[in-house]
Amino acid sequence: MVKAVVLGAAGGIGQPLSLLLKNNPSVTELSLYDIVNTPGVAADLSHISTPAKVVGYLPPDDGLKKALTGADIVVIPAGVPRKPGMTRDDLFKINAGIVRDLATGIATTAPKAFVLVISNPVNSTVPIVVEVFKKHGVFDPKRIFGVTTLDVVRASTFVAEVHGDLGKAPTVVVPVIGGHSGIVPLLSQSSHPLPSGFAQESLEALTYRIQFGGDEVVKAKDGAGSATLSMAYAGVEFTNKIIRAVKGEKGIVAPSFVHLSADKNGGEALKKEIGRDLDYFSAPIELGPEGVVAIKSLGKVTDYEAGLIKTAVPELAINIEKGVSFIDSSKL
Ligand SMILES: NC(=O)c1ccc[n+]([C@@H]2O[C@H](COP(=O)([O-])OP(=O)(O)OC[C@H]3O[C@@H](n4cnc5c(N)ncnc54)[C@H](O)[C@@H]3O)[C@@H](O)[C@H]2O)c1
């Protein structure tokens, strides 16, 4: 029995994400919460012939509390998306408040649930969830995840394109680390190495494309929002990995932006690798029934990749601090 809850379920990401969760037969209950339209989305999805019982909730009548009661996994794509010209940080002010309030609901109603944060800027919204959980005395670093899977999915697709064979996309594995902004693809560790003689210039262009793939979509949508369908796919890829790990499957590894105390030894070793005492970083995480089992080492990186990490780290520190101080000044 798995109860999954989507907060922001009527949105551009929320709807396809809910559809894909409804398509997972392991999900037996699917709760959809948003400030608008969830009864309609839920009625629509409820006709699909898969096991999950789907219910939609709105804010009146304690809707958030009802949606969250008994939750095993909570996925949060609530918030405003990026418009052309906006950076992820521009979103901060609006989304920070939304995520804080939803996190308060989770901390009080479903503190043991796995929390998967999609709302941007992830590097700041994850610390917001953590600080809210700390204030309620229910913080468990093994259970709170920033979803960086879209960066991983893009890396797989773009590397397969370099190989001229999209058929490889589902099996290409590239560790993508750092943060969501401050994205560092470790292409030297790709399961499908780049062709020999791949020029440094091409490597840099590929790296840039993975880091700023979101901009391609924002531009192409021309004012209508940011990545939604690929994000829904990526969000459910990660959610399904958590569900498989909870059910006892061993050896599942996926990058995610986590609090580094989730694995004390692994976290300390990672801080040495990146050369800074950050509290959060996106690294390959081994998942188990209780969430984070281990934070993996970054392994051997090239000088170019080491340079990218060095550039990302100060930016990450600023993003993290922004989230922490938002809650400090929120008087919860
Ligand atoms: N992590 C990533 O890789 C990634 C990728 C793309 C987008 N995003 C982020 O995901 C978020 C959602 O994007 P979208 O395109 O789906 O936006 P959207 O505007 O289409 O949908 C957002 C939904 O959130 C709802 N919402 C707003 N306030 C709420 C609240 N207090 N409680 C519950 N629901 C609330 C809205 O009503 C809306 O239905 C944005 O912050 C976006 O930047 C993250």
C-alpha cells in the first residue's frame, strides 16, 4: 500500500506527474492537492483502470490536512514557473512562501513521509522544508529530497544524441551533481563514453546544454512556462525509485539534492571532495526502505569537471543560506 500525494497537482507539472503516478500499480492511493481544479483532475484520472484511488482536495475544509493524512510520499511541484528573462532565483520570493506553508502541513500531518521537492529554486526550497521540519522537531535528513532528476534525464538524452542513437537514451547513465542551478554533469563517468576525439569545445557545449536545458524549453514555450512534461517524467522516475527502494529493492542509486547529514560518513567525505563545508549537495544517493542509505563519493573527476564544481559551490552556499534565512525570518 503506497499513498502518494501531489501538492500543486493541477499545474503544468502536477497534472502529467499525477497521471504517471496513477500509472504505477504500486500506488494504491493518490491524493491531489492544489488551490484550484483538483476535483476535476482527480475525477478525470479516477477513470483510469489502475489500482490507485484518486481524490482531489482544495484548501477549504482542511483540504491540505486531509490530502496529507497517511501519506507515504509527498511530491511538491506547487509554485510559479519561470518566464523568459527570469532566473530561478527570481522565483524565490513567491515559491519560498508556498513551500514553507506546504512543508508546515507535511511536518504536522505526515512527518514520516518522503518529501520530494520540485518547486524552484530547489537549492533554496529544500533548505526551507528542512528548516520547517526542524522547527517542528521532526527533521529526518534521510527523507527529504530535492528532485534534480530532470538534469539527469537531459544528460542521458543529450549523450544519446551525441552517439546518434536515441535508442540508447534509456540506458545512458551520467552522474549529475552539484545542485539544480550549479548543475555539474560528470560526463567523464558516462556509462556510454563520449566518442574518442570528442573536442573540448564540444564537451563544453554539451555541458552547457545540460546545465541550461531548461532555458531551451522556456524560450520555445515563449511565455507559456517552463519544462512540465519532461519534469513530470523525471519526477516520477525518481518517485518510482523511492517506491522500489521502500519495497526492498537493493542498490538503487540516483542523484538528489540532500542534507549531507543523511549519511554522516559519506557526507563528510563528500565535503572533503568538494572542498567546502556545505550542508547540502546533489550527489549520487543510494536509496533504501528508510530513504538515504549512503551518499556516494563523486569518484574521479577531470580537471574541467573540478573547475565546474569549484564554480558551483559558492553559488550553492548562497542559495542554501537564502532558504535558511527565509525561515529564520518567517517567525514560525
Ligand atoms: N526541479 C526541476 O527540475 C523543475 C523543472 C521545471 C519546473 N520546476 C518548478 O516547478 C514548479 C511548478 O511549475 P509548473 O510549470 O507546474 O507551474 P504551474 O503554474 O503550471 O503549476 C503550479 C501549480 O501550483 C499551484 N499552487 C500555487 N500555490 C499553491 C499552494 N499554496 N498550494 C498548492 N498548490 C499551489 C498552482 O495553482 C498551479 O496549479 C515551479 O516552481 C517550477 O519552477 C522545477
